[in-house]
Amino acid sequence: SVFALAWNTRSLSEQGYLLFVGTALLAASVLNVLHTLSYQGVGVFANHDANLPTQLWIARRYLESVALLLAPFCIRRRLNGGALAAAFGGVVALLVWAIFSGYFPQAYVPGAGLTTFKVVSEYVIAALFLVAALFHYLRRDQFDRQAARDLIWVLALSAVAEILFTLYVGVYDLPNRLGIGTLMINQVLYFF
């Protein structure tokens, strides 16, 4: 819905921020749908264990955190929507190819838990979200006051969720559920 709003209003704005974020969130949503469909028991991707959804999760969060880190630099820029959509589409295609072809690092080992790559990635992603919050704070005068405050909170809570996602062994353990709960709070802030 954010992408639809951004795409349909792109000709009305001199600001590239909404178009950039909307396109990034669409790209992240594609990875999120694949992440959801990849869970064992869903039956869409046969012969895969819990590593696949974990890899898709990490790919999505890297894409989202880097995009939100860069978004404040698009505030006073007019962007080419087609080029932007093609670029994000290319990034998603590359990530999906890397994951399904075995080039993306393993993120979860059934019975053993999270890999070092997954844990380190969560900390890197948390740091990216915090730097993104700082960049949004520094450009807060470019946003509505409440919107700026909400964006900063969303980014900070995203960092907290990533830290919680480093603490589980089983995919249904309490830290994972707390991380998901934190992200649900984020979704409320995104839309209200």
C-alpha cells in the first residue's frame, strides 16, 4: 500500500523520499512473502529446512535497513520511478538467486540453531537501523513533527527486534516471539 501511494503520487512531488521508501518496501515485501511461504509445513518449497526462511529474513532485513538508511538522502531529490523499481527488482532477483542457488551464507542449522553469519548480520542490521534513525533525526525538520518522531521510533524498535532475533535456538523460542511482537508494534506505528 505504501508503494501504491508513492507510485501514484510520484508526479505530484518534488521529494523522492516517499517513492524511494515505497519502492524499497515493495521489494522487501516480495522477500517477506517468500519468507512466509518457505516455512516447513506450508509446502511451497519442498526439501528445505528452517535455513531457507531464515536466509530470506536476513536478506529482507538487509535490504530494508540499507534502504531506510539511504532514504533521508532522497528528500530533496526527484527520482526516476522506473529506474528505481528496476534497481530494487534487480536486488531482489539477485538475493533470491543467491539464496536458492546456495551462494547465500547459511543462517540456521536445524538442531544447532543460528549460525555466526545470522547473529552477526542481526547486529549489523540493528546498527544500520540505528544509523538510519540518526539520519532521520538529523533531517527531522523535513518531516511533519509527529511523522519524524514515529519514524525514529520505528527504526529504533527495528533495531531492538533484530537484537532479540539473535537470542533464539528454535524458531519458535520466546526471544523470536518477542522480536515478532516488537515488529508488530512497529507495523502499528508505520500506519498510524
